[in-house]
Amino acid sequence: MQTIQETKKMLGISDGTGYSFIVLDDILFLKADNCYTEIHLTNGKKYTVVRLIKYFEEVLQSPWFIRIHQSYVVNMKHMSRYLNKDHQAVELNNGALIPVSRSRKKNFLASFIRA
């Protein structure tokens, strides 16, 4: 079970023997992998959780976290560029390229106004 602590802005992730607590600002992006979600952090660490990405999309109620692809939710605080020439993608501060789907592009671009 995952829980969110609003006061500390942390996410509790069950690791089988207890919980690991992740500061929300440390999350770069989340990636869906069937019924699992990978949570990628700024320090290079990755957690794999048995939860659908939709669950995290609902739990991370923040203007900074946005679904940009069927398989990805990104933390806009860690974006450095939006590439729209050959392929639509977001470049993160660590150099990772995350695709932006055509169906989510409009909502993604509108999010810059909200954030």
C-alpha cells in the first residue's frame, strides 16, 4: 500500500519489509510496465511498485506531475526542454528523453500555463 503525507510531501512505498519514503521533489518520472510502475529518482535510484501508473497519477495531485504518455508521468520541475521537431519528447535535467504522445500534447502544453 502506498500513502502520501501532505505535510512532508512524501510518498510511502511498500518494499515488502516496510516502507521507503520518497520526497516528491526527488521524483524525475514514473514509467508504466504492465501492472508495475517504475519510480525514477534524481539520485539515479529506481523503485518498482506493483501498482498501475493511473494510481500514481491520481495520488500525485500536484500541478507539477503530468501524464504525457500512456506509459509516463513526469515531474515538470525536472524538465529542461521540450523537443518537437523530429519526435515529440521532454528532456529532463539528467538527459533522459521521455516521449510525449500526440493525444496528450495539447494538455501537456496547456500545463505550462497552470504550473
